[in-house]
Amino acid sequence: MLLRSFFFSLLICLYGVVFFAQEHQARSQSPILQIALPANFQKITTGYLFQLAAEMLFIKTSVFLGGLQPGFPPTTYAKALGNNFEVMTTLYPRFIDPYFFCQAFLPNISREEASKANSILETGINAFPDDFIFRFFYGTNYFLAMDEPLKAAKAFGEAAKMPNAPLIFGRLEALLSAKGGDILAGLIALKTMLAAEKDEIVRARYQHEIEIFEQAKLVREALTAYEVKHNSSPGTLAELVPEFLQAIPDIKDSFSLVYDPPALRLERIDKRAGSR
């Protein structure tokens, strides 16, 4: 009995030594994520097991991500990561987990990887046409990771037309359209939201914002008239007065009128930044 206990304790100690030795070796080596073979090739070679192939690739990729050490440069594995998420979602479009992992890791690496994430999310949107979260990811990537507010506005505008779509989609469409320079599109979006809103407090807020957008629209029309006459854009908005505009609107409160020739944008003021 004593010999058996000793032998059992020795096995536990040996297991611990081997475990910590392997962990130390893994930490000392740079992890490598291999690029998966193209989805079309895997569909041919795996046949009816394409779903299993996608799940195995997902597990392999997840294990790699879980083993990354803090500070490990994401640019070293970005290409392989994007490729693998694309392959697994192409093999099995209704495999929902890869889309969330893709959104969690790719857009934060670079603008190019954010674009790759959106191409992968398009597969998810087609596979789950009624899922709002994928459309939210899609529009958010265009805005925050790629700095393309007009494309983000278009994405949120399409999402806002869906039955039972969250109201935030329509509002984001309006704000991002104006931020991207398409003030008229933002104005139309706000008027659409006003027509559908029943709450009087919310309606009053929309009406106030519509008035601001109307003022910005007048400035945009004056700029267009100036450009038609002079075949160029003015250096400042002050050059529009008084021939094309009686006065520059005093837009304040929650919005700011930004002129960056030839673009005119209406941007939401970040009050938190202003309070610092």
C-alpha cells in the first residue's frame, strides 16, 4: 500500500514537471498560426464533412488566440487570422461563433484587417439576414476602424429599414451622413424618424436637430451656388456672405459646422472631450 502511494505521488510529480516544462517551452517560442487551405479546396476534399472542417479550424485558431502573450504584435498573424476566419465562414456560413471572434480581433489591428472583417461579416449578414448585431458590427467598422462615415451611414440606413430595427440605426445614419458631408441624406433620415416617433419628448429633440440640419443645408446650397459661379470653392464660409448667404448660421449646442474645402460637414460635438 505504501509502495503504491509512493508510486502514485511520483507520477503526479512527474506529470507536474512535464507540464511546466512544456508550458515554459511554449512561452519561450513565438506562436505561429498557419494559413488554412482555400475554402473551395477544402469543400472538395472534405465532402460532407465541410462543417467539421470549419469547426476544427475554428478550434485551432481559438487555441492560438488564447495562447498569445500580452504585447505579441498582431501584425505578425493578421493575414493568417483573416484568412482562417474567411475560410471557416465560407465553409459553414451559419457557424455563428467565428463572426464574433472575427469582430473581436481583426478590426483593432489595422484598417486593412477591418476591411477583411467586413467582407467576412457580409457572409454572416447573408446567412443571418434578421440578425441586427452583424449589421451593427459592419457599420461600426466602417466608422471607427476605417474612418468612412458615409459607408457607415449607408450600412446603418439599410439596417434601419428592417422590420423592428433598433431606433439607434436611423439616428446613426443621420449623424454619420452629416459627418461625412451628405447633410441632405442626414436630414431625410431625421425627418423619417420624426414621422415614425410617438414620444413627444423625442419628437421635440428630433425637431430641434432638423432645424440645425436645415441651417447646414442652406450653407451647402450657398456653397454649390458659389462653386457654379466661380468654378472653385471659397476659402472660408465668410466669402459666401452676403452674395450667396445673408449670414453664416450660428450652429451651436450639440453640433458643429465644419468646412474643409470643398467639404461641408455637420459633426456631433463630443461634450466629454470638451469638459476635460
